[in-house]
Amino acid sequence: MLVTGRRGGRRAWAPAALGLLALLTVSCDTGARRPASAAHPTAPARVAAYDAGRRTGKEIHDSGGKSAAIREVVWGGCVRRSLTARPREVVDRDRGAWVLGCRHGVLGAPNRRPARPLTRRETAPGLLTDFRSWAARHGAQDSASRATRVVLVHLGDRDYDVELTSAYDAGDRAAGAADLADAFAEWWDGDDGETGVAWNLLLLTPDGERLLTRDL
């Protein structure tokens, strides 16, 4: 399903944080409870990503306790960490699996490796059209004209990042690229609603190299 809710900035989850932790301990496993007949064979790459994330989550749990669990699970810390976690060749095999492992580790939850790939990419041309329309009304059309593609990177059932491909190359890390990222993040700002939670904006070159990131 195309995620049409585009608003992802201010999350009023604090009052329910502890309850969510208890719920997520059970529910953030997105594959382990599927009937055996429906489960796909566990892929080594997916297992490696999950195990790497779990090790990171356990280290955070051991050093930070319950407050770390709230930060990493409820406030998206594991998702944000997945952008810089190492080694990249392991994390990028299935970043959603890494995030799940991180959450299980920081919660002290049982080891439940996912039975299916958790990272899924979805092009969203409608979002690009909406962004350009907004930019034209808010004096940001020059920046928006450098945006060429929007892809939603689903990292499980609800969490996702937004990749915005631009016309900027790897040498354009200064004002122009930053202006585009800032404009897109401003347009997106708000609550995600029922569609899920968008955590990060990744601005890419035409070749897919990451130029910069913004919180959503």
C-alpha cells in the first residue's frame, strides 16, 4: 500500500511510552509467530543483520537500562542508528532486520530472528508531485526542481525512511543540497497518523550516494 500520510515530525508518544515498550516486546517480532508452513527459510544475510543489530541493542541496554529502551524503541533510536551502524555490508543486507535486532537487544527480549525480509522499497511519485506543489506556493520551487524521485524504505510493518533522489552530485554538499533537504523536511513536518512513522530523510545523488540526512 502506498503511504500517503506525509507528516512525520512531532510525535506525542511520551504518555504511553512505558506501555508501548511492553507491547513492542511482544509485537515487534514481525515474522516469528507466523505458522511454520508460511515462513520462508531464514536467509543468512537477514540473520547476520539481525544478529548485528541485537548485539548493538544489548550493549545499549547494558549501559542505559529502561531509559535507553524508551529512547531506542519508542523514539526511533534504533532506526536512526541503523544509518551509521557498522559494518555497512552487514547492516545494508536488511536494515529492517538490523532495527528489529537492535530493539530486541535493548528490550532484553528473546532472540526472534525474522522469518522474512523486513526492508522493502516503494516508489512514491505522488509524494514528489505534492512536494513540488507545496514548494511552488512557498517560494521553494527552485530547490524542489532538483528533486527527481521519492522512495519509501519500509523497515518493518510501521517504520520507514524517505529517500529523495536529487540532481545534486557528490560535490554539492553545501547550500543547494541542504536547502532541498530542509524544504522537504519542512513540508513533511507533522504527525504520521495511521500510516506508520517516518524517521529519516536521506538525500541522494543521481547515482544513489547519500549526500546528507535530516530527521523527519
